[in-house]
Amino acid sequence: MDVSKTRTSFYRRLYLAWLIDSGQATTVPAITELTGMPRRTAQDTLAALGELDIDCVFQQEAGSRHQIGHYRIQDWGAVNAAWVEANLERICKVLGYPVSLSEQ
């Protein structure tokens, strides 16, 4: 199955937003550990969520001084989060991630 870079980029953003929103991975280290994606890719994907109008914010832990905290999805914007949930198996297959990630 030939998949365009546009589709994989789009799906990667949707999947990352789902991981954060579901609480499965809310930090860059957790995202990289769970998906195997390089740190830079995870950071770039997080930064690109806004291009889809997905409002993702970093919440720093109270009293911490060095960017210690987690990400949270405040608003999915025009993206239908229920569609992402219903299509996780397809998204994982296209991205080459184990489907079991989405079933945790």
C-alpha cells in the first residue's frame, strides 16, 4: 500500500493527539518510548498540531523550573476525535505502529 507523506503526517498528528488526550503518553519521552518515533519527530509533530487547529498545551508542574510537566489537548478543533478513536487500527497500520498500542 503506497501512502503519501501528507497522509502519514496527518495520521501521525491525529495519533499523537489521541495518545495525549487518552492519557497514554503526555510527555515527549513517553511518546518516543510508546511509538519508537525519534524525539525530534515527536517534538515537530507536537508543534504542528496547531496547523490542524488542535489546541495542545503544555502544563508545567507547579514549582518545577525545567519544563517538567505534560501535554494536554484542550480542543480538537475541526477534527472529530470520535473518528480518530474509531479508526485507530487503520491509523496504526499506515504509520507502522503496533496496533496493540491503541488497545492499551
